[in-house]
Amino acid sequence: MTKSPVHIAVSRAVDHVAGFYHPLEIKRILEESILSEQEHWLLWTPVFLALGIGGYFLLPIEPPGLVVILGLCVAFAAVVLSQPGIRLAFIALMIFMSGLGLAQWRNDRVAAPQIIDGSHSFSVEGTVEAVEPQDNGHVRILLDALKIKTLALEDTPQRVRITVRTDSHDVTAGDRVSLRAILSPPPDPVAPYAFDFARDSWFKRIGGVGFAVTDLAILERPTTRSLTNRVNGLRQYIAHRTTMRLDNRAGGIAAALLTGLRGYMAEDDVEAMRIAGLAHLLAISGLHLGLVASTAFFLIRLGAAAIPAIALRFDTRKAAAIMAWLVAFAYFWLAGATIPTQRAFLMISIVLLALLIGRQPISLRVVALSALLILVATPEALLSVSFQMSFAAVTALVAAYEVLAPKLAPWRRRAGFGKRTALYFLGVVLTTLIAEAAIAPFSAYHFNQLTSYGLIANLVAVPLMAFVVMPLGLLALLLMPFGGDGPVLDLMALPFPGL
């Protein structure tokens, strides 16, 4: 049988490659490639940990704890006894098994009773942990320390979430209340692979959801409140004060930016920002915390520089970094300490710490360390869209700017005011393009849509947020205890005409 010229050429190429790349040669090349990336090995730690956590949630059955522990011990023994050439693979396996065990441990740790057998009417007494008004006038409350008639103590959920449809705006976190409500188990996903309300509620120890069928009665207002209740009450107060001052839909947006409570926003506004690619502005994350911390850092350094006795005797940069961290910490708690906020606060903390010790403040190591800490503390965060999208965007941005920054730095040093302004807007464009490309797969998967004009929207909205909205928001929060926040809130609402 005569072979075609193409077949002969391919056969010769295969023989050439097979002859040149002997298996031992391939092994040597791989080892050299891996060793040359030694400084980046740490970056893969959260990746393999996440693979283990994801593997646990993909399992169709609960694995025996003994098997997980045994697998971890075997992986550890392999790391100790293996040769250097393959030790790295066993280290990756050990991290993977650690993620699997960590997820199982967390799942067992948050286990709490749940309402079963459909919907039933219950007489409920509990302590208000959080209050979130809705745009339709209803109030959604989270109750803990429950007493539910007809349920034994061992069958009583730790928390329930109830929507109250009557006037209950005077209830605050820490109040002891009673009501009658229809409760049911947290719902399953509405479609295959959609958001799993039941799983989310499980890790929040919410054992039932429903709505009140009677008015809410306040049994007792505590004389002393826990720190969590105080923070939640403060968030509620600030959001209510903001919406009362602005008295329109702009107040709902301002309240969401200041406190993270989106219940005050009209649903049309939330959907419009999502379609426009501006939903990230509502999630208190790196942009907001970064602006708050940088504004505080700048103002403190400016004030210290105006006093020669301080500027000439002390390192004002370190003092400003410490004060900026305290401001960011306060805003972190005020915003509800969500997953994007946790990630942003960790990164801001590491950046400010790097400034204190004179190290490179922003790098992929900072991103990896933030992801690692969040996954260790809350492994279930891996499944949340906020974790996936925020870390995808931040990782892409940091990686891109590590390459682009050295090339743009000479331009910036030689540029005047006009060119610096142009470079800023170029940075906004690049940032938007990189972030949109990074989160596009997650947006398509979770929301079944891609933004069509996010670049233009962000080009307008991000500078307004950076130079007007958030600095004025920070000023309003600082002036609120003295009653001087009203005019500042009015200025903060100017970028939202027609709302």
C-alpha cells in the first residue's frame, strides 16, 4: 500500500519528536520547568485547596471522615518519604486532601436542625439579629435564640428568616420579639445548577424561612447589646437616615454604598445596574474599601503635613497607614463583612502592612494569601458567585498590571497633567476590559447574560465613584454623629440625576 506524502511527513515528524524527546529527556524538561517556577509555587496553594473543597461538594455522598483523615495521612507520609522530583505532586495532593477535610469539618461544624415536612404555622419567639427593609415596604428579619412552640429544643432551628408584611420599621437588632409565621425548609434550587438556597442557608445555620401572619410584637428591648447587634443596628440607622434625607431612589443607592444593605433600592435600579455592568459598584469590595482607605490615608497625611511640628518629627506615612486601616476596618464591619468585603479588607490590610514595612504592596501573593485565608475560614465561600467573580477579576487585574506597570511607568513619570489624566482614563478602560473578560464566563454561567456596554458605563461611573461619591460618603459618615451629614448626602446624590 502506497503511503501519501502527508502520511510520510507526519510519520517522520512523530519519529523525530519521539527520538529527540526521550522519556527521560521529557522528565528532565518538566522538572526544570517546575523548578524554574519555584517562586510561584505558593500561588497554587489556594488553587489546590479550592479543588479539594470543590471535590467535596461534588461528591454524591458524604465521605466517611476516617477515609478523609487516612487519605491526608497517606499524602503527608508520601511528602516526607518521596524523592524531590515527585515531592511537589504529593504536596499538591496533601493540599487537595486538606481542602476536602476542611470542607467536611466546616459542614459538620455548622450542622443545625431545620424545619421539615413542608410549610407549617408556628408561634415564634426570638432575638432579632438583623433587619433589612425591602423596596415593597416589607421588612425581612433574621431571628436567633429561638423558642418555637410545638418543637422540642433539639428540633428547633438556630436561626429563621421571616418576612414581616406589616409596619415593623421600629424593630432593631437585639430586640426580643414574638409573632406567628408560616415556616418551611429553605428552598432547593429553582433550576438545575442554579443558586442553592438550601445550601446557602445551611452554612448560615438558617433552618427555616417564611412570612409572618400576625403583627410583630416587641417583648423586650435589651439594655446592653452585643457588638454584632450594635453594628447591625448602626447599619440600619444609617440606611434609614440616608433614605429619609434624600427621599428618593438615590437614597437607596446611597444606603447600599454606605452600609451594603440593598433592600432600600428599587428592584428596577438593581436590575439596571446589573445589565449595565455596574453591579460591582453595589457589592462593597475592593473599589469601595480602597477608596475609603486611600481617602483617609491622603487626608491624614495632608493634615499632618500642614503641622510642621508633626511632619518634621514623625514618619507620617506609617501613622496614616495605621489610621487608614482603622477607618477601613470600621467600614468593613459597617458594610456587613460579606465575601467581597472580606477579600478586599484582607488585601487592604496586607497592602497597608507592606507600606509599614517597606515591601511591594500589591502582588499575586497578596491575592493568593487573601483567597487562602477566606477558604480556610469559610470553605463554602468557594461556591458563591461573589467569591468567584471578585477573585477572577482581581487575579486578572493584578497579573495584567504586573506586566503592564513597568511599561507604563516611564510614560507616567514624564507626563504632565493632561497626559496623566489621559493615562487615568486609559487605566479605567484597561481595567474594565480586563475585569469584564475575567468575569464573563461566571456572569454567563450564573446570570445567563453578558454586559453589552459595560465599558462605556464604567468609564463614566468609576471616576464619579472614585472622586465624588465615595469621598463624600466617607465625609457623611464622619459628620453623621454631629448632624452635619445632610448637605454632604445631597452632594453625594448629584451623580444620580432623575432618581
